[in-house]
Amino acid sequence: MPLTIQAESHAHPLTLVRRSVSFTCDACGKEGKGMFYLCAVCPFLVHLECASFPLTVKHIRHTHPLNLTNSLEVHQFQSDHRLCELCVKIVDIDYMLYYCSACDYVNHLHCATNKQLEDTEVGLDETIDSFPYVVLKSKVGEDKMEKAVEIKHFSHEHDLELIDEQLENKEKCDACVSSISLPFYSCVQCRFFLHKSCVELPKKKSHSLHRHTLILLPERPNARSFDCDACNRTCNGFTYCCDKCDFDLDVHCSLIPDKINHDGHEHQLILSSKYTSYLDKCSSCDFNRKVLFRCADCEFTLDFKCATLPRTIRYGPYEQSFVLCYKDEDSSSNEYFCDICEEERDPKKWFYYCADLNFSAHPDCILGELSYVKSMRHEHPLKLVDKSKVADRLCDECGSLCYGLTYKCINCNFNLHKWCIHKTTEQTRLAKFAGHA
């Protein structure tokens, strides 16, 4: 450790003081104890790590470079309430911070200089064509707008045709693995479907959760499914993938911006960086997460899994829709239960409800753990359980005793190893699940 340094952030040389004393760092404003660097010319002392901040940084969460600024006066701001938009915590503007004057954007020192957020890429990989399809046939619609009625999409070997009639069966989009709805494209030779919006997904994109360009793939290399790094759901649809880092985003999570307005909360929510040290519970489901949307005005937090829950869904044989509710307003009851698993539910947590049926359910119970696995031909939702202590069922895929993490049907005796989802081929799954239940 050098005895004297010339820091970029200070005009004079700094000298190492090998004394264990308590102090307040003049760079970050936090308390410190131990060795520090001191300026002999002016009253300036800093943590050892705070002496080496660069004058300019560039990270993946902001378009422009950020400049190291000693402090900012209140009149420079549009409000006196300043937040770091990486951790969504208050910034003390009396101390050093990183600032973009063009956007009135501020970050804490340590947030902006986190190596995992560093923007090292000049731009999107230009060797990859971003346009996902070629138009083979088009026509002018009733609205006088030209539309592609037959295309060749990079993800499929056959041509796809635009469909303007809703399907009677419960097909899913091969990209986002949500129920197919108009408008969509369909393969005339096989059961392959894409929403029009999914057809138009770019083949490459940048995302705030990852420092490298993400490439859109129809399936994960060397695997039939993947776990999304944002919501942790298992999915076998399209993935925005960084193969170098083994990073995946499903289609739903890839479309969520850094700032969202959600019906489940009255204030705007800001994406909190996954590389911060904060670990909070999602206010909707109570799971501990690093990747969260935080409210700047209150303590509300929301993870990607809950942020992407569908507002309405269908369940089982029922024709009625179930609506996502954010709080149970029924004050006449002291007991609240899920009508699927029959276990107690917290009335302050999100749930699905059908007023016509007077039917309430946990989101995981009504959706199942494998709602984003297209080829799962099982009519009931599956729940992930730990059978480490009681291995009493055989896996309906491989026939082995279910031990450890297992997908279990809430309504019947169907069981499936978690790893069988990842290793099974499409043909095997279709054959197995088409005839069950």
C-alpha cells in the first residue's frame, strides 16, 4: 500500500495514516475506522478505497458517462429529494457522487463503480443481424395498412402465416409461452405459434441486468429449458442469452423497463441493481430477492416474478376468468384460504380471485411452477416441493423414486423430478404428458 498517492479526485497528494481512529470520509460521507488517506494541505481524509475513484465512469444502466462531483447545490435539482437509481436509496448531495448533468442523474460512488455494471461494450454486436424475419407475402388490410401475411422467421424451419381467427384449443406461443391470442403467426406444417409481437422481437438487445449484448435464441444451447435470471422461473420458450456468462432472460422479463407503473402499487417503481448489497423481500410474495423494483416514496418492493404476473388468467375447466388482486378487501372474515392447496393465505399478499365462483388462490397454485414450459401436457398446475425427507412417489418421466426437488401435482398423483424438465426431449415430453390426467 503506497504511503503517498495522487488521487484523481483531489488536487493535492494524499498521505497514508497508519492509525486506527474513527472518522467520517470526506468522499462518501460514511463512518470509517482504521487507516485512511489524509491531505496535508487541506482538511480532507478518505477511506482507502475512496481515494481511487475515477473522474468519469460509464455503466450499463445509463446512456451517458457520469462525472465525479464533489457536491451539488440544492438549486441545481428539480427536487430536493435525490435518489441513486441503481440502489434506489437516498444520495447525500453534500458529499461526492457521480452525476450526469444532461439527465439530472445521480449515483452513489460505490454503486456507479461496481465492476459488474461497467459498460465495456461499444455497442450492440454488429455481426448479428437484428431483424428477425423476412416478409414472403403481404397485403393491404381494411385500415389501408400493409401487413405481412406470410413470413420466414429465423427461429423456425417452415414458413409462418398470419392468423386472424382465434384457436379453440389452448395453444401457447413458442416464444413467450403465454396463451396464444390474436394477432399471431402459425406454421401450417406443425404446431408452432408466435404472437405478432413476439415475431418482432429483435435478435439482439442490451438489458440493464447484464453487461453484454444478449442474443435471442429459440432454445437454450444444449438444453431444452432454462431458469430465467430475473424471475427464476423455468422456461422453454425463447431466451435472450449470453452464452459466455450463462445468463438468460425469458421474453416477459426482457420487456420490462427500468421504471414501471404497476396496478398493484400507487407509486412508480425503479429497478434496483442486482449488484448492490441490499437483499429485501418482495412485498407481494415475501421471497428474498436481489433483483427488485423499489419504490422511492415508501418501502414497497416488487420482484420480476410478481411484476410479470398476468392480470387475468383461466384455470382448469372453468370458463370464468380469474383476476389478479392485490389485497383482500373482505373484512368480514378472519380466515383466508387458497381454494386449490387449501392452505392459509395472507390477505395482504397478492392472489387470484374469481367473483362468480367465489374462488381464491395463491399465484403459484393457480399458475403452477411450470407455467412457462410449453410442452407440459398436464392439466393441473405443478408445485415445486422438497422430497429430501420423504421420497414416496415415482417420477412420471424417468420412473425413478422422487427425491429432492420435485414438481408435484396439487390435484393428483403426478410427480416429476426438477432435473427431468431440463433433460427431457420435446418428443418424450409430448408423448408422456399428452395422455396424463
